[in-house]
Amino acid sequence: MVGSHLADLLLKNTDWEIYGMCRLRSPLDNVSHLIDRINKKDRIHLLYGDLHDYISLHDVVRRSKPDYIFHLAAQSYAQTSFESPLETLDTNIQGTTRLLEVVRKMPEIKPIIHICSSSEIFGKTANEQPLINEEFAFRPSSPYAISKAGTDLIGRYYASTHKMNVMVTRLFTHTGPRRGDIFAESTFAKQIAMIEKGLISPTVKVGNLEAIRSFADVRDAVCAFHMLVTINPIAGEYYNIGGAFRCSIGDMLKYLISISPMKDRIKIEVDPIRLRLTETDLRVPDISKFSKHTGWTPKIAFEQTMQDLLNYWRDRIAKGEKFLTR
């Protein structure tokens, strides 16, 4: 999701040649609107590689000779990490290390590198300070969160020890069109869209609805990423990026239901499969450090983000696409 929106922003706001890395089996749904330009090599190109494979990473970097690297690739679902901890750790920690080692051993390039960490590294925070700043202690509570803590530290290690221009962002909850259906707000929106079409019964299956999140629009997030690497980038710095709006997962679901014509018929049911083994309860960022450095602030309202997300699923379902009910 994030990479596709970043590509959209860079095509519109820069004259850069853009290289995306993908695996041979990678779905291209999120860049389907760019396929024409990719085929024509019109400022956007796909190169095949895999974070698990050092040789393929070397080939991607050698061919693209990047001035900027946005490292967004990850096993990014906390729930999956409980079932596949080794794959999560290898992809996120060792994959990041492989990439940075490739760049370190190519002295002919000096890219500015953005490493994307996650707010999950902070773990449980309730009853402490109301906003999480960059110096808050790491308390990861899932293999995914542990992997992102490692990613975060590795990025800063390469900046301090190897003098590479690496910066790290801790991205808090972000969403919008193209969000994967394994994430709470997106599976809710997908289920509502399927209910509206009569494809499933009018019951939205949920996990924990008590956790509080701040919500940012993915289109605001990628704007922050562009500003990170172009406005006085400082090697080794690390920043929180997130939205200003906050509410519980339950209130977010209530809003999605409220904008559906089926709102008076939709019921909510807890599905035990959707409950994490451990849950982060309160995650609200202090973004003042990044805002002061770049001038960035989130601009897209929560209501607009949710409307666009619901419409995204409505559009896909209207085209006759088939989806799992997860």
C-alpha cells in the first residue's frame, strides 16, 4: 500500500526515475494504475529482488544506482508474526541488514536512506505519558514489534558506525485506499462493502475494539517520507510520524458503519481468531520533532480517509472481484 502511494506522489511532484523492487510472485494490484507507464518505462520501473537474497539486492542496487532509498518492505502484520516468527525476523531484521550491507559495499553511490520502523516497537503504554515521543522505551510485544525494533536499531547503527546517510521513521497507524484486508480498519470496510452487496450476512467480525489509536492517511504519510529525505536530511535521526486524530478501534468501526446505508442492520461479533496473543493498548504519537524539522503536518481528515477506504472496497467488489471473508 505505502509504496504504491509513494510512487504516485513522486511521479506527480518530482522528475525522478523511480525503481520499485518486487518478487516474481508479488501481486501488482496496488500498482495496476501504473502498469502502462511501467511497460513504457515512463519514469517508473520494476526490478526483481528479495530481501532474503543478497545477490538479488546487489543486482537491484547496481542497476538502479539510487540517490534515495525508501526501505518500506517488511513482513508487516503483527498477527502473522506470532505464527511465522522466524520469517518475520529474517525479512525485517536480516533483510534490512542485507540491503544496508549492499549499499555500504558500493562506495560509488551515496544514497539518502529512509528505514521505516513502526510504532509497535513501543508496546504497551497506558497510564504513562499521554503522547509517545522518540525517546520512549522500546517494549515490543510481538515478533513483528521485536523485528521492527531491530530494524530501527540497525538503521541507526549504520548511520553512526558506517557514516551512511540513514534516517528512521516510526510510523504510527496509517491507512487509506489499497490497505491490506488483514488490518482492522480495512477488513471492517471490506466486510461492510460485502454486506452492502449482499455477499455476506450483516455481521462484521472483529477482534479487540478497546485499543486506542491515532489514525493517519497513507497519502499524508508518503508526503512525510518525501520531506524526510529532501528537507535537510540528518544522518542517524529518528522521527515519529502519525496522525492527529485518535479514537478506539471500536469508535473507528462505528464511524465506518455510520456511513453505510446498511447501518441500521449491521451487527458486530467478536471473532476469537482476530484477537492477538498480546495487544498494544494505547498508541498516540508526539510528532513535534518531525514537524519542527520539516513543517509537515497531517492534512487529510479521518472521515475522508475512512470514506475513501470504504469506497475503495466498494469499487473492487462492484467489479466482481472475489475476496476471502477474513
